[in-house]
Amino acid sequence: MLAFAVTDGMLHFELTATYEIFTAPQLDYDVRICGTAPVRAGRFTLEPDLPLERLTEAGTVVVPALEDVDRPIDPRLIEAVQAAHARGARIVSLCTGAFVLAEAGLLDGLRATTHWGHSDELARRFPRVEVDPDVLYVDNGQVLTSAGKAAAIDLSLHVIRSDHGTATANTAARRLVVPPHRDGGQAQFVLAPVPSGEGHPLTELFGWVSARLGQVITVEDLARQANMSSRHLARLFKSVTGSTPLQWLHAQRIRRAQELLELTDDSVDQIAESSGMGTATTLRRHFHRTVGVPPDTYRRTFRPAAVPRHR
């Protein structure tokens, strides 16, 4: 049995998407919903098939995403997941469902992920968990976690691939009209922060940098433009952006390269020059390291399909 563990306050997207995946005709999963009845999931109401206590009968338990990670988790859910894990069930969390697993102690000493927007909070609240915000999912064997939203589909296909082989997973992906495996991780979906606000001492500097990303810019140039010492600039950048001036500048160059890959037909060489990376080799190295995929792969994924002109 593959059981979804549900309580009030879960998000419906990950729950319904993965339910659709695992109930596909070509798969032999006996899919059940275990929970308190009735259960509110976003704007929808679910009628569980079985009570939460029946999770111990499942070979795989899926914990969907929580709508509010600051809301106390139903202790009945924690106990049921712990009991299923103790009996050897494979536990799979989707997005912020990782908070349930962490609260149950199932992620202690393990690498895990969740939606990038909540990864810092997961790490702060559960210091024994090694939180990796840059991946789409993590498979620890008995315990698996996925990143945000659509990454639940990636993890579901990974589970199918593990249970039924690549061919079956590919068939499931074709039915869903999604790639059977996505390269890279969450970093390719995260925008680099560009703080703003009238009157802020760095506001004009941000605009100045944005207009000159194709040029050579040093920390001394930034400090001179901001009319402050390099040391004071570093402290201010750390407090505002959480990074050093050079790290922030690097992030802006990568973001500019992402925009050009999405919106233009410029070659990688041209984009390297326009973003201040210098050469295509340098851009490819830093882009892959930061975003998780090469520039060409990123362009294929995010470039809007050309709209055919009517003749």
C-alpha cells in the first residue's frame, strides 16, 4: 500500500498531483489516503479512505506539503509517521512536508531538502538536519524529501523509477507531459536578491552596477561610487544582501546571463561579454556551478517557445 498521510492545513497541489501520478493504470500501487476525516487541503475537502493509524500497513508513506510551517503540526500525524517508519515504511515528504519528518526526528543526521523559501527556517529549527536548498530531491533510502511544488513530480517519478524501472517512469512522464528527469536543482529557479528602496544608501549603487555589468568592476569601484570605504561597504552589503560585494556582483552577472539566455538569441560568447563574465568558458563554469545546469540547458528549459506566424 502507498498511503498519503493527510491532516488539515496541507496544500492541495502536491497532494493531488502526486496522487494522480501514483494511481496511473500502468502502476500497481494500492493508493490510499489516511487521515482525520474530513480533511481541509487548501480550498478543498478530502474524505480519507483510512484513519491515520493505518499508515503502519503501508510500504510507502507520502507526506504532502504544509500550508503554514509555523502552525503546530497535528501530533497524531507525527505519531503515525513515526510508527510507519519504525515498521520499515519508506517515508516521502513533498515540499514543506519535510517539516513533519523533521519534527518526527526522521531527518536527524540526514541530508534533506524543502522549498528554497523555507530552507533557512528548516535549518534553523532543526539544526541536526543537513538542509540542502539547491537540489530537487534527496533520497536517503528509507526517507526521501523533495523541494518545492513541481519538484514533488520529480521525486514521484524517481520513486517510480526505483520501483518499476526507467521505462515505466518514462511512460509516466510522457503521460504527464513532463521530462522524466530534470537537470540541476532549485538554484535555477531562485532570483538573486536586488534590494531597493528610496533613500537607501545602496539604491543608486545598485542601478549604477546594473547599467555596467558588462564592464570590469572592482570592490574599490563600488566603494568609490557609493562614497564610502571598502570596509564600510562590505559591512553594509552583508547586512542588506547577506553576501559580500563581490558575491552580490557575481550573482547579478549570473542573473543577467539568465535573462539574456531566456530573452535573446545571443550566443554564449556574446552573453558572457554582456554579463561581464568575459569568455564563454568562464560563463559556463560559473553558471553551471551557481545554477546547476550549463547555459545551453538552461536556455532550452526556460526560453519561451517561438510563436509561429500565420501565413
